[in-house]
Amino acid sequence: MSAIQVRDLVYEVPGKRILDGVNLDIEAGEIVSIMGQSGSGKTTLLKLMTGLRRPTSGKIIVNGVDIASMNERELDVARLRMGLVFQYAALFDSLSVYDNIIFGVVRHRKGITRAQLDEIVATRLAEVELPDVAQRMPAQLSGGQQKRIGLARALAMKPDLVFYDEPTSGLDPVTAMTIDDLIMSTRDRNHVTSVVVSHDLPSVFRISDHIAMLDGGRVVHFGTPDELQSSDNAAVQRFIHPVSTVPMVHTTSPPVR
């Protein structure tokens, strides 16, 4: 069953078409990564699927409902079933880790008790393997730890869908692999559908059930990691093998005098 269906999606800004007839099906429980060169439209597609931007035309059917036709109040309700992990964590610097995690819960769940909030924080921190940081401030955490807290916050509302924007950007390989493991364990433990925007090829190939490759605002390939790597599409090959697809230019050096 499809958790997200994108149909004939177009997004334009003055003088430029960013997305040009995108079609995409993401099945429930999958990890689907969206990759492409800078300017290919992948981050714009993520913002459209989360209702942060509105398309010029087309449909975005999430859990059977077209969010592209919703008003703001309806979108606010739909977003309660979505978690978003931002590229730079986007934690509130003035709030503790505890208060960052419960921020959305307190706003949207009336009558929730302190004991219930304590349980949510403890559960989510355990899931991201940071059980003892509830009272720390974001500035006291490393970049990788902040991203893990961002995931804990996204999971606090028990979403059906989790969207990740460049989750391993700026991280060293070991920390990036930890984030990869958390994305996969989050999917398995919470049965969520995961959409990951990334240009980190090792990460994408490691975590993804399917990968959508964007080029020029269009999906030029959709398939498993193995299918993508064996694709004969020129845009795909340029992206995953950038050195080998650039012609070598041979020059003759002047003689040394």
C-alpha cells in the first residue's frame, strides 16, 4: 500500500520550473531516498511532501488524502502524523533537550501529565541512544548528538512518516553510520515510512529500499540501490561515478630547462 503518491507534480518560481511533472510512489514502511545534484529539486520535493510549500499543480496523496488541496488548518492536522528531521537539527537553543523533545507534544496534546512527558522523553532518548542528556542544552552536544535529538523530537508525536533532510551532512563517517543505523532501526521499531533527501551516496546505498534520482526537476530513475548502480541512464552515471564520466584532457608539458 502506498503511503505517498506524487502525481504530475509541478513547482514553479518566477522564471524557472523547479519540478517538472514528478511522479513517485512510496510504499508504507519503506525507506526511500531522494538524491540528485544541487538544484535538481530534491529539497523542494521534500518541502512539498510535508506541506511546507504548495505545488503549482499536481497531487501529493499522503495516507490516501491529497495534501496539495488542503487549507492551512487541514495541513496542520495532517502534519501531526509527520516527523521532520532537519539538516542542521534546528533545535531551540534556549530550551533543554527535554523541552525540545516535548515541544510539539505539549502544544498538541491537551491534558498530558508530567509523568507521561517524562516517559516520552525517556523512551525517545533511549531509542536514539542518548539516555542521559535530557537536562543538557543543545550547545553542550556534538553535531551528531544534536541530529539524534532532532530525531527524538520528530518521533515524540508518534508519526506515520518521517522525513530526513540531509541527515548525515557534515558528519564524520563513524557518526554518519550511527545516523544510518538509527534511520533503519527507527523504521523497524516504529513501523514508519521514511523519506530521506541526501547526496551521501554510501549512506543512500546502505539504508534505502528504493532510490529516486532527480535531474532537471524530473525523476529519471527509481529503483533499488542495485538497480540504480547498474542503470545505463547518463544522468545517473554522472552522479554516482563523476570522475569516470568526465573526459580526460591530455596536455603536453613544456620541456624542463
